[in-house]
Amino acid sequence: MKQSSLFLAATLVTGLIAGSAHAAGCVSGAAVGAVAGHVAHHHAILGAAAGCAVGHEMNKHEQKKAAKQAQGY
């Protein structure tokens, strides 16, 4: 039961953090971070928050890269 509570809390935190149009990176990063955080001494919420931040930045980087390639740089 405790694991499902942690998953629910991580999902809610992710939903609150992922309010922007670039939420895809945040959500996927948060999912990976939550699993990694859970495995690493039951820190799923911290892992989800960190994964969201990393996923969001990676998504922004990929979008900038795609925009440059579309412009021919």
C-alpha cells in the first residue's frame, strides 16, 4: 500500500510541475526518476522531481536542435 501512495504522490507532483506545453519531457523524465528514486532508498518523489527537471531540459534542447536543422544551420 505504501508503494502505491508514493506513486500517487509522485504522479500528483509531476502533474503540478508539468504545467507547460513542454510537458512530455517532464512526464517521461519524472517516470524514470521516480523508479530510480524508489530503487535508491525509497526516494521516489525526489527522483520524480529531478527526472522532471532533466527531462524538461532535454526536451528543450532537442527542440532547439530541431529548429536549427529546419533553418539549415
